[in-house]
Amino acid sequence: MKFRVDRDVLADAVAWAARSLPVRPSAPVLAGLLIEASADGLVLSTFDYETSARASLSADVHDEGRALVSGRLLADICRSLPAKPVEMVIDGNRVSLTCGSARFSLQTMPVEDYPTIPQMPQATGTVQSDVFAHAVAQAVTAAGRDDMLPVLTGVRLEIDGSTISLLATDRFRLSQRELGWDPGTPDESLAALVPAKVLGDTAKSLTSGSEVTIALSAGGTGEGLIGFEGVGPGGVRRTTTRLLDGEFPKVRSLFPAEKLTTARVDKQALIESVKRVALVAERNTAVQLKFSDGVLTLDAGSGDEAQASESIQATIEGEDITTGFNPQFLLDGLGAIDQQVVELAFTQASKPVVLSGITDDDGADSGFRYLLMPRRLLS
């Protein structure tokens, strides 16, 4: 194997392929990055039996071949190289890398021990890459992080014709984001439970091109697998991941059909106020929100401990209400909303609040909703 390639293109592709390598692999070869050189250029691949990544890029290939080297080490080396072409040559059980006057020699791992990388399922449709990345970033806000409840560490991706819905919950909050896309089959309905971390990282990493292809099998070959394809610097990027097993809770019904009290406030003013008042809130205690007479009053702290209070203007419709929320969960939801005006909709104080961004005077929302369970207030 011998090839010559642009340093920036190589560094970007290696970093992309190596981003999902396991920190503590179950087998040494799973920490490797597979380099395949052919007449068509280079393909860089990683796979840990759960998530795969393949980056294709153009290169001047003199001798075809394959080599498996430490992915993280190669990424660190490529990131540090000078801005000159890179040449890689395999020599026995080592790979030599030369860039200008910099030279590295890397130990190879047995290619024959590397697992077969799964093929992409059949393409289901395409979505605008920046819209998809932003929608996923909003949805994963509410995803669980407790590996003891693996189903809740996923995002439920639902495809219904030309609409994609993304749902996530950790039992204390719930996010829902809907967006349009271009389906391959107009009337197709599919659903998948995708690991939230993989989905978030993948969507964010595929914004170089204008579109992302989503490949989700309805059954047969590729079942239990979802794939994403986009264009990166120098070539095509493909990634697959295994879907999570288990039944995602039926959470849509948690969004109330009516709202008895609504309050509209300036989002940034509310964020800053919550941050200040929460400084005196002890761990796992709520920040109180009282809506009355066109004013939202925030309080935290009680008894002999430090206390804080602050008021901001609000447009309130309906009955006065006093409730409380985990301040960080509230900030997470506010931070995921794009609009400058946020609506908080209540049925009653002991029930969840629904946060959404207001896009116009008619009250249209942006396709993103964030439901947050209240916390008990200290007396």
C-alpha cells in the first residue's frame, strides 16, 4: 500500500472516522482504523460492533492495499502535521507516514481479525443537513443518560410520509421536534429508536453537504440498523448504528390538549433570571415561578439559607399559577428554543409545563415542544 493525499483532507476524514472509537474496546482491533487504498481512492473505516463510520476521499494511489492502525493515534498525528502532502507506505507490519520533514512509523494490527463492516440499508429519503442537525440537537436535550434505562437513552425517530418526528424523554422532561423531508416512498411509515449520542454526533458531523440521506430498513436485510450518508471534505461519509431494543413509552399523550394558563416572556431575560436565582438553590431543589398580574416572579432558597427573588415582565392569560422546576432542566429547554419569545403553557400547577417558541403574533410555534415535570416546592 502506498498513497499520497492532501493533509487537510486526510486529517478531517481520519478525525471523522475515529470520533466514535471506543475508549475501552472489548478487543484491541476495535480501536483500529482500517485504511483501504484502491484505484478509486481511500476508504477509512471504524466499527465497534455497534456503530460504523466510513469516509471516502480522493488520493493518488500508487500501490493498492489495506492496513489497520490505532485510530486515535493516527487522528492525533494527522492533526499535528504541517500543511504539506502526506505519504503513507506499508512496510511489513508497520506503516510509515511522511509529511514534509515529519516522519512517523506506526505498528499495524491484523486486518484479518477486523470485523466485517455492515452495509448501509436501502435509502429511505433525504433531509436538509443543517435543518436535520439543528432538529436533532433540540430533540436530544431531553434524552436520558442512565444506561440502566437504555430505552430512554434513545431518540424515537418516526417517519410518516413527508414528516419526521423526533421524540426523547428521561422521565422528567420530554422533547418533540417535527420537520419536513423528502421521502423515497411518499406514504411510507417507519419508526426507529436511535441512540441519542450517536444520532447527535452524526447529524452534527454531516453538515458539510446540503443533504443527508437516511437509510432505514422496514424489514429483511439491514433490519435493526439505521444509516446516514452525507458529503464531507474530500468525499462521501457514511455511518450506521444498531437500533436500541425495547418499547419506547407512548409519550405523545402527555402533551395536554388544552391550556388554562399561558405566559409569554422574553427568552433571554428568563434565562438570565433563572441563572441568577438558581445560584442559591440547593442541589435537587426547585426554583419557584409565580405568574400573576403581568409579572413572573422567580424565587429560590428558604428558611435560614440564602434566598433570591427576581421579577420579569410576562404576558399572562388565564388564572394565576405558582409552580417550580429543576432550574437546569428549565434552562436546557429554554436553550433549545430558537425564538426570542417563549410560551409556557399550563393546565394546573401540579401538571407539566409545555415550552415552545413563538414565531409570529398569531402564536404559531416552530415545530419544537419541550414538556417539563414540576418539582415539589419547599415550604
